[in-house]
Amino acid sequence: MLESHQYLRQFSIKPSVQRSAVMNFLLKNRIHPTIDEIYLALSPSMPTLSKTTVYNTLDLFVEKGAVRALAIDEKNARYDVDISAHAHFKCRSCGSIHDIFDLNANMYQLPENKSFKIDSIEISYFGICEHCIGN
Amino acid sequence: MLESHQYLRQFSIKPSVQRSAVMNFLLKNRIHPTIDEIYLALSPSMPTLSKTTVYNTLDLFVEKGAVRALAIDEKNARYDVDISAHAHFKCRSCGSIHDIFDLNANMYQLPENKSFKIDSIEISYFGICEHCIGN
DNA sequence: ATTATCTTTGTAATTGTTTCAAATAAATAA
DNA sequence: TTATTTATTTGAAACAATTACAAAGATAAT
């Protein structure tokens, strides 16, 4: 929990109890969680926590560059504390999202383009995960 | 409209009036439209058209492989009749989505992976478009 | 012509997200 | 410290996208 405190400061985010709890969850659970997953996980130990706070908190984290919002899931926003350049895999069957590999300089290189000022890239793979193949 | 008819058959989709109209719109308007955009565009000339039908129709098109659903926009599902391997760009400011370039064999190659059975890839770039820079 | 099947429609329910104003907590000034 | 300002959290309500579902309509098969 103290770690999250420190971690937040690195991104100039004032650490409140709620923010530290959310960041702590993200750091310890690398599952690209939805807002709901975060809320449900923290709610038992923080009964007064509001879902709006979780929304606010993640908006702030994204704005400060501490967390990356993923578009890979059409249903819910997904959040990733790992801000390094890497691709994701989403299972069509169970919906789980996994880190799949680091992007090499080739892929990660943002192309020059006269019509668009490009500032980021998201690479997503889709298919069926090991666990779901076994069923 | 006859073209759409033919086009649908290529994907073994039985062409109804509604399906042909939707496909025709997609073929003539390469804007990666949302359900709502399609509905609003067709509604004037097809007053009885229901939004549920547009949802059903696009689900069917995707299932039959005639259309690709894009995850690039967190708010709404986006649909693309161009099923060739190409990347997209989304403007953070106006939300418009554009084809940006064809994927070369390098990028499009689906990697072998022991944990996941990968069947598709989506590459998305984000930034600001020409038009929005000018404002 | 009758029956069965497929497709469309409209309404209602559900889900994810946003808005907003009041309540609480933290920071600053007197 | 106490008072005052500022930031954060909260819960309720509004909103938007999507899904569920049953009835109506169209198409195909007998």
C-alpha cells in the first residue's frame, strides 16, 4: 500500500486512500480489469467506496499517464498499469485479456503521416485462449 | 442496390430489403459507421426500419464474415465492409476513423503462440486528424 | 391455400458511463 | 487552533448503447 503511494507520486497524483487502493489493486492484479472488477474487488474492504470514484480515479490515472486505457474490449473499458509498449490478446470465448508480447521497434514505430498526427498505437490479437480450448 | 444483393450472396447472406439497404450503405459510405449512423441514414427512405434490425443485420454480417467489427471506438461499435488487412486511425478530437495503411505481411502475420490460438489482429493508431489540427 | 420458417419490428430491460450537487476530507490562512 | 478555501468522494439521477423478447409481417415449402 505504501508502494502505491510512492508510485502515484511518480506520476504527480496526490495519493488519497481511494487512489492508493485502486493503484494497489492494479499493481497486484495484472488482469486489465474493468471498472466493475476493480469496484467489486475493493468494495468489501472499503464499504463506502463509490463506483463514481473508481471512474474518476481511472480517468485521472489515464490523464496523468500512470495507466493506459485499452479499446480492445467493446463492452467495457479496460485498464493496464503496464505502460510499456506491448500487444494484447483477447479471448473471444471468455473475454479475458492477456499481455502477449513486447512490441519491437519496428512495430511500435509511429509512422509519419501527412493527414494525421499520430501519438499512439494499440495492437490487439483475438482468438481462443488455452483455458477455453480445453473446454 | 442490385450490387449489394449480389454482394450479400457471396457471403451466403439471404438478401432482404433491409439487409441490401444496409450493405448498400456500407459499400457506398466508407466511414466505419456506427449503428446509429446507419439507422439515421436509412431511416428517411425506410420509415419502418427498426434499430433492432440494424443491430441484427450487422451481427449477421459479422458472423458471415462480410463485415468487420472494430473495437477502436470505446463508445460505439464501428463496422467496416473492407475486410482486407489494414490499420485504422482514430482522431481523439472529432472521433472520426480512417483507413491508414495496408498491413504488410510482416505485421499481419499472426504469431504462433502456445497459450493462445490467434485468428485475427487489429492495429489502431490514435492522434489528431488534419481537419482538427486546423481548428 | 395452409402451414412452417425466417425476418422485422417496437417495447422494455439491462448495462456501462456521465452528470451533478451535496457531503466529507484535506490544505491553507488567520 | 479555528476558520476558510479547495480538493475529493459519494450517491442519485440522467443518459446512451446494446440486448432480450414476443408479436407482427414476409417468404418459402407443402
